[in-house]
Amino acid sequence: MKAIITLIFILFFGAMALAQNTQDYDTVEPLKMGAVLDSGIGTSSNFKEVKAITKKKVARLYKFKNSRIKKALAFTTKKDKPKLS
């Protein structure tokens, strides 16, 4: 019984929310900004033109992620080995 009354209240309040008259604000007022002329010193910069390199390179694929890093960190030295004296 409680579930039925709750469902009726939810449907009633939902219908009231949909039935409200809403105002449409379709018109948008444009912003008017004045122009400011600057008579300062003109500066120009010379930039070198960068050309795109279109060489094809082959990327190495490794079975495991970070395999080069793990291999480099896995080195051992003579001092790492235990002495049996």
C-alpha cells in the first residue's frame, strides 16, 4: 500500500512539473563593443620556416610494456652476489 501511494505522489508531482508554463527566451541581445585604434610602434619578427620531415621510421614492438626499462634496471654487479667464505 505504501509503495502504491508513493508511486501516485511521484506521478502527481511529475505531472505538475511538466504542466508548468515556462517562458521562452529565444531572443539574444548582441554585445556592442567599441574599437580602439593603437598607434604604437609596429613590431615585426622574422621567424624561420620549419619544414616537416616526412621520413618513414620503423617502431619496435615489444611484447611487454617497459621491457627496455626493466632490462636496464635488472643488472647485477659482482658485489651483489653473496660470498660463501
